[in-house]
Amino acid sequence: MGDPDCIFCKIVSGELPATIVAEDERTIAFMDIAPATRGHALVIPRVHAPDLLEVDGEDLAAVAAAARSLAGRMHERLGADGVNLLNSCGSAAWQTVFHFHIHVIPRYREDPLRLPWVPGEGDPVEIAEAAQELLGR
């Protein structure tokens, strides 16, 4: 059920401390120790899965529901103006802890956090080609 080398599994088992803000039979939400903004938390499944591609579908749904609930509490209780949900799948996507998790990051109008990607118009041909590959054509 757990990976003995995984720090999040150690939080689930109680071996490592965490500031837990919500939990149920499938998930645990706890404060991030390196927060991007005030109130930044993580939601994880209790059962170990390395990433988005390997997490059980029911655990994924439970984590998403828990993240949504926590986002609502951030709005109501912390006065967040918005919330980012972030998952990194694989080291190329900046995943550093290989236990599936979603960052729930409250956003405030004047906070300094900026995404590393600035949206801009893409190449229509490249977009169409990628779409065709995703469709299997």
C-alpha cells in the first residue's frame, strides 16, 4: 500500500509529521512546507501511486473532490481571490515527490506568484498535427 522511501507515504502512516487540514478514507490534505502563497496545501491519495498516469481512477476522483472542497474553504476562510490546482507528472514537468498529488494554491490579487508560461498564440499547423496524433489519425 505504501512505498517505504516515499515521504508522502510516511505522512499517511504517521511516521512523518504534517499539518493536516482535511482527510477522509481515500485522501489527506496537508499544508505545503514550501508554500507558493499563504495557505498552499497538497492533496494526496492514501494509497501510493507515483504519478497521474498510475493513480487509481477512484483515488484520482477522490483527490479531485477533496481539492475542490479545500479550494472552497480557501476562498471562504482565507479570502482567496482565486485558486490554482497544479499537478506535475514526471520530472520533466517538475515533479519532485513521486507520490501523486495536487497542489491547491490560493491566489490573492496582489500575490507575487507567476506561472513560468506566458500564454501566446501557437502555430496552427503544429496544433492541428498534435490534435491528429492525439486522435490516433
